[in-house]
Amino acid sequence: MASAAFVAVTAGNEAAAQVTLPEINVTDTRLSGVGNVDGVVPLGAGIVGASTSVITAEDIARSPEQTLPGILSREPGVQVTNPFGAVNGARSVVDMRGFGASAGSNTLILINGRRVNDVDIASFDLASIPRESIERIKITRGNSGAVLYGDGAMGGVINIVTKTGVALPPKLRLDGAFGSFNYKEGNLSVSGSNGPWSASVYSNAIGSDGYRQNNHYTQYNGVADIRYTVQEGSFYLNLSADDQSLGLPGGRRVQPDIGMNQLITNRRGATTPYDFGDKQGYSGTIGFTRMLAPGAELIVDGGIRQRLQQAAFFNATPTMATTDPLRAVDTTLTTSSFTPRIKLDSVFAGMKWNALGGIDYYNADYNSDRSLQLGSAPINKYDLNQSSLAAYWMQTISVLPTTDISGGGRIQRTSIGARDKFDANAPGGSSCFPPFGCFPNGVQGIPLDESQTNHAFHLGIEHRFTPDFALFGRWAQSFRVPNVDERVGMVTSGGIDPTTFRLRTQKSHDVEGGVRFSNGPLKVQWSIYNMNLTDEIHFRYAPNFIADNTNLDPTRRYGNETIVTYAFNDAVRFKGGLAYTRSVFREGIFAGNDVPLISKWTGSGGVSWDIWQKYLTLDTVVRYVGDRRMDNDQRNLQPLIPAATTVDMRLGGQYEQFFWSVAVVNLFNKQYFDYAIASPFPDGPGSSLGTYNAYPLPGRTFMVKAGMTW
């Protein structure tokens, strides 16, 4: 049942950190350079009091692991799960500060300072971004980002800043790659400027058979940026489109009571050899910036995103699969937004201060048909509309040349309207289970019309004792409104009584403190934090074999994170990180237990060596992920997902316009998995202790890449 519930949720969605002592700047991640003439923002800038790090374009290009989730997993406090084979990082889930199964709804993804998380449970698919289009990735840990960006930022914010062609000469880049499991990739990019006009286009195409049976994958991406930039301001238009097809092989069954262990007997096999999920996405953003006066800048933009998803599932067991349809999902999600804001910078009474304030309006329409098979009349037809209107303000003041304090708040009004139309006469609308007879799979959900107001705040401080030593800290409150899939999960939980779409809003209170230290080539950032959450929204099993979404008993996250960089010389550089992450239930029947899918210890270390200038370079990364509880094991009785240590290497170089690389991921062919769903009944009559479905990941893989620039 747990496995089926996971697939159902999936269907509904298809289902050198740079440590610096920053100058005061609250606008970096919100504006992402769109308000600056050159499109560049200081890398060290961020929310005062928060733990931050930056991944540069060079870090991405030289990483042996070329998927964005894989690159992010090197950052302390960031964990990744890969339930779909890890091909190009497709639909991998990035988890900041230990949210496990609900990580996608608690880690906020931004592109150029605008949120791209949708109102369903699916996290933003990082595979839909051409890697070459990325200028840098800014990571802000903890929930303080909720003031500037809204709900869903409890674990942290990942801001992806893309490249533009502003003030650049014309440039063309073409490259291709091939690798294990018939992996093929092509990338084409063009950028440049002419007077005040500039443009850039980045595109790629990827295909792979995947590591497992029915793990085929195709992906097409394209992004474009057009700008008109003058001293008084700028106009910009961003467009993107992506198309993805992915086979869904299901889990590998381990069931000791019957001697089954498919991780050993058939690791690459598919329990569901016919299941698949396709999706298509389109987005556009248009906006302008205008200098109203010295130190006062207005930024106005708006956009629309649409994601279409189709998935089909077929009857299967761990030992037999058929083409008999089980269920299908056809979903359209359209989100429109309008986000005007103003940036202020000035000096008052000798104190430097800046501020950012604005209004965010988002409206999302979610229409999902749940049928027996694609093209059939829907059994359940869900129509949900969610809109939010928020006002926010963040103010930072340098009360001393060495001391910055910041404070800000957000008030957000969210309205939800939800409807379910159930048709028992649709194909598959009634099911038969001899000898019990036939009965409907569900009943129509009770409509929901609800509005609520939520608040977030941030208070932060940083004091620099010397230019090389600083202490920082913050106190913050944030919230997360239930997403539409979680609300739908309340209705489709089964039974004979109608249910509603109603869930309570999740809230958290954070405190954090840390230190930044620099001594010549050595840079260190360390922080410790505590998060108390109430009404956390989570998927769990219920005692009567029914899976549902619910508000959990109070939970807690706490831990510490360390980032270290060291330059041995101009040619050899080290980057490492270590994180201790605890996620536990504070109260209720699971009090003291670990929240599933969170490793207590994670760490990485990497060395970059310019063997012969840029003609020949070597990059090596070692990553460790500690053991963790399986999904669905809130009782903490089932086996752990084992710890894993992997080593990745990349040898590359560049000569004039030509560049090349050879990468090996998982050099020592470690057989591991980072996601598994445990059976929920490990004790009592009919015990299923030790029974679970695992989603194995590839062993050693290779990739060869080469290209030219003009």
C-alpha cells in the first residue's frame, strides 16, 4: 500500500561554495541582477544573519557529476533523493535541512529571483534547465527567505541566476556528449549584444536508455532572454520551454519471509515495465526596471507558467506485470503572477541602509483528470484554484561600519477553491474484489472554499570583529500553505464517507547562529540551527490500510553545517563540507523517532587541480551520505537505507576554442540506493519486518564531452 501510495502521489505530480564576508545587501537573491546595468550582483550578498553559499558557473562546468541535483548535493545541509533512476537528475528531489518525503514543498526554487515552485507537490524539475545557461546558484539556508519569496521556503531557498548577453560580444557555443546506458546530449547556445539590445538563447537535447528496464528518458529544453538596457533602467523578456518523457520502472522488492531480494537477483529489472510519465512546460516573464531617483529603483514584472503532465500506470506485482490499465493522470497547471517591488539604498545619520519591499500576486489553476487509462472518462475530476496576495518589506541598516542588522515581514492572504467530480460509471469507477463484490473506489469530495492570512518575519544580525572574522545570527518565522496534491490526497484516501480538501497550514520558528572566518587561502563558514514546526504536512499510512495526507504532530529540526575552502596555490584548490542533520517528532505517538528519509551525517570533499594551466585539469569529489530511515517508517522499526560513499572524477581541458572532458561517476562501482518505501506493518500478526521496495541507482558510469566556442 505504501508503494502504491507513493506512485499515486508521483502520478499526481508527474505525479566551491564561496564563503565571504558579505557587504550589506538584501536584494541579491530577490532581484538576481535584473535591476543592475551589467546584470551582476556581488556573490557575497544575501539575507543578513543567514547561512549562504554560492555555486559558480565554473563549479558547474568542472563538476564530475553533471546533474544539477548531484552538484547541489555537495553543499552542506542539502540532501537529494533519486526515485527515478537519476538520469540527468530528472525529477530528483532536493532536500534542505531534513524534510524527507515533503522536501519538494519545503525547498523553494527561484530562477532570477522569481519563484518557480508550483502549487502541487512536485518540486521544480532541475533537469529542465540547460546547465550552460546558469551564471551561478545562490543557496540561502533556513526559513528567512519566506519574507522575500513567500511560503514553501522552510528548508531554504535555491536561486538560479541565468546568463544574459548584456554588454557582451556575439558568442556561439556548440557541444555534445555520450556516455553509459546509451546517453546522448547536445547543447547549443548563442548570446551577444548590439548597443542597448542584448539576447541569449540556450538549448539542449538529452536521450538515454537509463540504468534500469523501462527507465528510458528524453528531454528537450530551451531558454531565451531579450533585454534593452540603458542607464535609467531596462526592459527584459524571458521565455522557456521543456519537454520530457520518462519510463517509471518501480521498485525492487525485498521480502525476507518468502526469500525475495530483487536487489540481488535482478537489480536493473522493472516491476512496472509499462508505466510512464510525460510532461511539457512553458513560461514567459516580462518586466522593466526604472531608476526613480538616486538610490531608488522600481522593478515591475509578471509572468505565466503552464505545465502539462500525463502518466499511465498498469497492474503489476513484484513477480508479474500486465498491460491491464490501473489508473492514469492528465493534469494541467497554469500559474500567473505579478510582482512589483522597489529597492532603496541610502545613508542616514552616517548609517548605510537599504530596503526592499513589494507586492506578490500569484494565481494557479489546477485541473486533473484521474481515469482508468488516458483518453477514458475521468473517475475523479479535480478543479482547484489557489490565489495569494502578499505585501513584504525587508530593511537592513549598518548601525556601525562593522555591524549590520536586518528585519522584515510578510503578510499573505491565500484563498483556495476546490472541487471534485466523481463518476462511478466511468471505466474503472467501480472495482470488484471477490468474494466481497463490487463497490466504488471512492466518493465525491466535499467542496472547499477557504481563505486565510499568514505571516512571516526575519530578524538578523552580523558583526565583523575584523575583516576576516564575523559572527551572524537570525530569528525567523515562516509558513507553508498545503499544496493542491496534498488536498486532493485527503479526498482520494478511500472509505465510504466523503472527505474534504482541508488541511492546516504548516508553520516553523527558526533560530540560527554562526561564524565566518577567513585567513589567507582558508575560508570557513559554520552555523548551528534549531527549527520547531507545527502542523507539518506529510504523507503517512493509516491503520486501516488507507494512505492519506495529514498534519503531523509537532516536529523539530536541528543540526550544524560547515563549509571549508582552501587554496593550496593558484593551481590546487580544496572544497569540503560536513553537515549533521536531525529531524525528529517532538510529540505524539512517534515522539522521539526520526522523520524518514533524512541522513544524520552527510559530507563531501573535492580537489580541483589545474595540471597544466587550463589545457589539462583534474577534479575529484568524494561524497558520503549516512544511513536514513525509509519512507513510511515513522515507527522506526524497518531496516535503514544503508550509508554510501562515492567517488567521482573528471579530466578535462581547453585549447583556444576547443574544450573536452572525460568523467567517471561512482568510480568504485558502489551498489546503492537513496530511496526506499518500507512496509508499514513490521510487527504483530502477518509481520512485514524487513519488507520494502528500493529504487537502485547506477554503478560506475562514464561521460565524454567535447565542444567549440566561436
